[in-house]
Amino acid sequence: MNIHVSNLSAATTQADLRKAFAAHGDVASVAVLTEERHFGKMTGASKGYGFVIMPDTVRARAAVAALDHHDHQGSTWSVRQARPRRVHGRRPV
């Protein structure tokens, strides 16, 4: 199951997300999205959200329930199942 985690603090790392979700089951992958460029400069600053993929749907749903509204480094996470990616402004059918 693909999980969307938003409202991450700037200090939250992929390791932080992996550790939080691994307490609830196996984690296949973790990604915290970062800004590549801002006014022409490479920043690497967090966009404030990321994705976690957990292969076991039952454990993934338990992790979503447990970690939604989780306080971490001064931010309260919003955790939910990720929606399908949009293609040219439309969701896949």
C-alpha cells in the first residue's frame, strides 16, 4: 500500500519515516520529497511531504491509523492512503 505523509518538519528524514512505520510492519520504500531548485539555487529543502510503501495492506492500514496526527519534531503528521497519480491533470481510471 502506498501511503502519503504530509506536514513533515524540515528536519524529518527518510530514516525517521522508516523507523516510525517499521514499528507497524515491513517497509518496502520511503521517500521524502525535496526542492531541487529555488530561484536557480540547489536547495535540497524538504517539500514537507513524503511517501511510504508497505507491502502488507492490513499492517499499512494499522500504521496509517496509528500515525495520523502523530507529533514529530514540532509537526503533526497527516497520514493517509495515497491517491493514484494524475496523468495530464486526470486520475487514471
